Amino acid sequence: MPNMMKRLLSVIISLFAVVSLSAQKAVVEEYAVDVYCESATHAVQRFREVTTIQNEHGSSLASFVCSCSKNDKLTRFKGVVTDATGRVIRKLKESELQRTEYSPYLAINDYKMYLDYTPPVYPVTISYEWTLDSHDNLLEFPSFVPQSDYDISVKKASYRLTAPKSLQVRYALQHIDAAVTVSEQSSDTQLFTLEVNDLPMLRQEAYTRPLHERLPLARFAPTNFTYYGTKGSLNTWKDYGCWEYSLINGLDVLPESVCQELRQLTDTLKTPREKVAALYQRLEKTTRYVAVLLGIGGQKPAPAKNVCKSGYGDCKGLANYMRAMLKAVGIDAHYTTISTVNHRLLPDFASVGQMNHAILQVPLPNDTLWLECTNPELPMGYVHEDIAGHDAIEISEQGGRLVRLPVYADSANLMHSTLNIRIQPNGAADLTIRQETFYQQYEDHRALLKMDEKDRLKTFQRIVHVPQADISRLQVIESRENTQMVLDAEVRSNRYATQTGQRLFVPICPLHQGYSVPKTSAERHEDIWLANGYLDEDEITLTIPEGYVVESRPKDVRIEQPFATFTFSLQVEGNTIRVRNRLLRHAGAYDKALFPQLSEFYRTLSSTYSQKIVLKKG
């Protein structure tokens, strides 16, 4: 009887917890990482995670996945599932794990061991314990990431790392209000300990920084390392660059016959920029991107001569091949590592794991070009959205140098739309539309180039909201030289305006529909983050039918906020109505106190764009 009462009390407490934490999907009861590094080439990594999943929104947390490779072997695994009373529902065994080598990469040493599990009830507590044995790849130690998603709190989390003093372990903390304790284990080893407790859940809010920039995170890495037989230092970014340069040094050699061909291609061109353009065009025509994570742990690019012969390579191989072609015609270029995820690299904590991509920097006399060699279909030197404004490491014989890629001005990311709309007495309309996009807005529209006609028409109808649209002409024209995309279209709508008796209700702008207005009822926790800035300009001319006059019209609008400005104006000139819209949004961070203004701003945008003019037959 006493045990039964305990279980009943536990169920009542759990149910109360579910009700009180209705917005919460899981609680991490325990998160523990224990690393024993025996030497520069060997470490044993032990993990323990105990998670109580409150409801089906956290169901994905019930599954297990572990990244392995020929140098990271899973040597131990067990899992236990218990219900709210503590009763064991199921024991999960190592024999149930499955292995997958599926990857978008052509060749890769990595694979995953995983187990898919769906809880039969909620709440449910799942405990996983596993051990990895790592050899010859200790560029860095496992990171400490106790929270993995929104709406997850953490009760207890700890990290222990035992390592030889000779490795000179370094660490960096992000969003962690705790200190790393360092103590001597012996005359040769040190113990690094980090503990955090009672982390509140992170709330998902509109217009905030991405999750990975908000999570509590600790990084640990050796200063001196041995990696797949190579030795290096991560004391500074300069030292990191020296090691990266040792990997690429000598890989930029091409056969003399190819070099002669490249010189013949460029000898008649006058400027270095023209020569870079010719070789970048050759890269587009003769290669394709295929990811290959072999070699020294996926860090070393394929030799340029191999990429030249095979016609494919990953980001490292293609950047190095382009570097080799430029070298053949006497133009210097720097192999550059960068992250497509992290905007900022830690200036005082060099580590390989902060980056996932390679590009090429070409310093010209009056300009610096950044070449995206994995996608030479982009305009030469265009800094695309995944790397614009990001920190990067320029690699040279002198080592690594922390640099920052440029960001286009908000107003340069322009979408200029010109619409002529001729209204018929029955509400039908003929529209001619020309929309020009530049830079990031051009990039957003590039997908149209590779669509078939059916998908292109569907996408266009999401850009221009015209009921019962019959599209008689749609052209998509790209100008790489101007980083520009042009949409030209002619559209017939049989029901553009709504006819009611002697009146026509005419939409003033078929663009920019469907703005979502963020709610402001809940307390705001995070500052506002607008990742992209842009400029939208609309020039709309409506020709109304003979015999109709404007009975009512929207008022002009002008709004100025720190994060954006917006103007709307309407002029009536006989049977012609001219509408002008101009929205300039500024990228950046803004105080959370401005969120009500942001919400009201988008509410005004939404209502302004969706307004109608009322025409009455005279």
C-alpha cells in the first residue's frame, strides 16, 4: 500500500507539473559530459542525458543519434524509458541501434548510429548513456550544450575534462553564468569542471536572433594538437592559419598544358578583374560542386590537378582550384575559411569547429573580390546572404588573419516594381508588371531561373496577388553584371475589382500581401533582431473606366521608426490614379521595448497594402 500511495502521489505531482508547464515541452533532468584525454591522439568521451518529455511537442527528443567515424567508435550504449511513476517501460539496447551512412556528400568518413523511439505516454523520462573512443582527431573536445531547443529547461548539467597539461586546454563560454574550475589531477594532468543548474527555458519569439546564438554553450580545445598525423597550434587565429596553410601548400599546381591554356585565355585581357572574370566563368563551365569529406578529416582540399581532371570538388577543392588557376596567370588569391552559420568568430579562441565553408579572397589593386566557388553561377564577387557580414580567416603563408566580409547597404537590396493596371467596368483588369530586384532580393528570386514553367507561374502568383489570373506572358531575365533579376509579365484578371451596384472596389496594390503581424500580448524577453535590410519601391498606375469617379480613397501614410520608414501616397489625375509605396527596413538589433512599435508598424503595412479605392459610376 505505501508504494502504491507513492506512485499515486507521483502521478498527481507529474500531472500538476504538466499543467503548470503547459508551454514547456521537456525538462533536462541531467546532462553530463565526461572526457578523459589520455594523450594528444586519444580520448574517451562519456555522455549521460536524462530528459523528461512533457508532451508530444517534445517527442523528437526521445530518439537517439550519435555521429561516429572510423576514428570515433561507439563502444557503449544503453537507454531506459520510465513513466511518471518511475516504472520502467522499456530498456533500449545497443543491438537496436541502426547505422546510416546516408549523406549529401559524395564521400565521407562519418556515419550515424541512431534509434527512433516514440513514447507511448506522456510525461515520460528517457535516459541515454553512451561512450565514444576517439583517435587521431582531437582538434577540439565535445562542446557543452545542455539546451538544444526552445521550451526546454535544464535542472542539472555538468562537464568534466581531464587532459595532459602539455595540451594547454583553452575554453570559451557563451551565455553561461558560471565559471570553469581548473584543478590539478597529477603533476601531468589537469581537470576542467563546469556546472550549471536551473536553466530556464528559452522562449521562441518573433524577430529574435537565431537559436544557435542564444543557446548556452562552452567550447573546449587543445592549444597544441595532433590531427591525422599533422601537428599544429590553435593558440591564435594566426597559428590556426599556419596549420591550414600547411594543408593547402603545394596543392595549387596545375599541369603545364593547362597553365598554357589559361594564359592563352587571359593574355589579351587588359585588367586583372577581367582575367578573374574569365577564369571564374571557366570554373562555372568546367566544374560542379560535389562534397567530399575525406583526406585529413575533411579539412584538406583535393589537389587542383585532381579537380581539373575530374571536374568536381567540394568547397575546399573548388576554392583551391580557382586559386591555382589565378596563380597560373599571375594573380594572387587567398584561401579563406568561413561559417555559413556563425556571424562572428571568437577573436580570442581559435578553433576549427567554428567554420564550415571555404571561399576565395582575391585582393585586386582597387578592390577585394570574394569568390563563392561552389556556385559560380552567382555574379563574380557577389557576397551572398549566407556569408555577407560574416567573420572569416584569410589563410596565407604568414598564417591566419581575422577579416570580415562586406554587407550591402539596406537600400541596395532593392525591389522596384512598376505596375500598370487598366480597370474595366465589370471589374476585370489588364496588368503589365515589371519587377526589378537587386542583391539580396535578386538572390531570393534566382530560384525562378531553374523552375519549369508550371512552378514559375505558381511562384509568380504568390508574388503578385491577382484573382483569376490569366498570365499571357512571363519573362525572367538575369543580369549578373548588375546583380539584377527582372520579371516582366502581362496578366488578365477577370475579377480584379469587386462590383457592387454602381460601385467598384479596387485593390490599390496587388503586391506585399500576407504580412504577419507579431502579437504583443505576452511579455517580451529578447531584443529585436532584424537579420536583413531591404528597400521596396512600388510605382502603380491605375486607369479607371470612363464614367467613373473616385468616391473614397485611402489617406497618405508616413511612418518613421528606428528600424524602418514607410511612405504611401496616392494622387488622382482625371481617370488616372498613381500610387507610390516606399518601405526601407534597416537590419540590426533594437531594444525589446520597441516591439509594440514594430508590431504596430507591420499592422499599418498590412492594412495599407490591402486597402481599396471606391469608384462610383457618375
